[in-house]
Amino acid sequence: MSIVLPGDKAQVESGEPIEHAIHLLSQQVWCWGKDITRGEGNWLLEIGFDRIKPPEDRDECSSVYVLRLPEGRSVILRGFGVYFSDSHRGGVFLPRFQFRPQYTSTATLECPPWSDSDLPDLDAPTDAQRQDCVSLTVELLDWIGSYEQGIADRLGTEYRRSSLQQWDNGERVIIPAALMAEAWRQLSVRVADDFEAYS
């Protein structure tokens, strides 16, 4: 098992901040999948997510999970990434295997994102859009950190550790269960301080 600690200074200094973020997001998406299939019940539904099942003509797709937050914000979880929107500032999408924040000024999706082709046109932000993209990205990372802190507080670190057992195939980089919330907090700070390294 290859372990990377959050804020691993050597990794950041070697020019690999994106690699760390990709590993963290990919592991997180795996964990969301395990939270859905939790033996005691679907954790996402328990904390307020809505599950939108795919229509018959999209039966190859999995359900979309949407959490509506205060002030017109929402989080949408997919296996290929995570979308965060705000009705006033637009939306940002983090692709699972790239971790390059992609921005849209359109907050509302025309349909649930069954695949990435259902997302609105997404690009790197223009200079005028940069501040909105940065703030949305940082808020999303903070939300994920809070989500993981909630897992630790309510389900326990051992639950998250068990979620990662199959993820650890001996080849993947593993962020330890006890450090996931802190890893997201530190990534949020790094993105806020140096957004260009991630864009």
C-alpha cells in the first residue's frame, strides 16, 4: 500500500499537487460508492441526498445523487466526478481523474448528468469568471472535508477504514481514513492560495 499524507510537502514541492488531488478525489468517489451500499442503509439518503434513478433509455447509468444546500447551492455526485453549483455564481465540475476545475456560468442543469455529455459547456474560467470558479471550488472542497468529518464523527474512523479495504489493491495511492477530512481541508487551502496550479 502506498500512503500519502495530506499536505505531503515533498509531493507538493516536486510539482505534483494535481496528482495528490486526483488520488484524493478518486478515493473519495470510491468511498461515496461504499456509503451508498453500506449494509446498515444508504448513508447519502440518510443525510439528505435525493436519489434520481435513470430513465429507461439510460439504464446503463447509475443513479444521480443530489444534495440541495442553503442559499441556492447544490452538490451532485457521479462516478466520473462531482458538480457543485450556486444559483448566483454558476457551477464547477471536478473530473475524477483530472482534478482540473471546469466552470460554467449556468448553475441549473437541463437534466441530471447521467454522463459527462449531460453537463453544460465547461471550460477553464475566463479572467472575469476566475473568482467565482475559485470560490466555488474551495466551497466544494470544504464541503467534502465536512462530509468526511461527519463520517468520522457519526460512523467512526473504522467504518471509513473498512470502506478502503478493497480500494487498497497494493498499487493505488491511499490517503489513510483518519486523515481524509484533514486532507480535504489542506487541499482547499492550497487551491485558494494557488489556484493556477490546479487550473
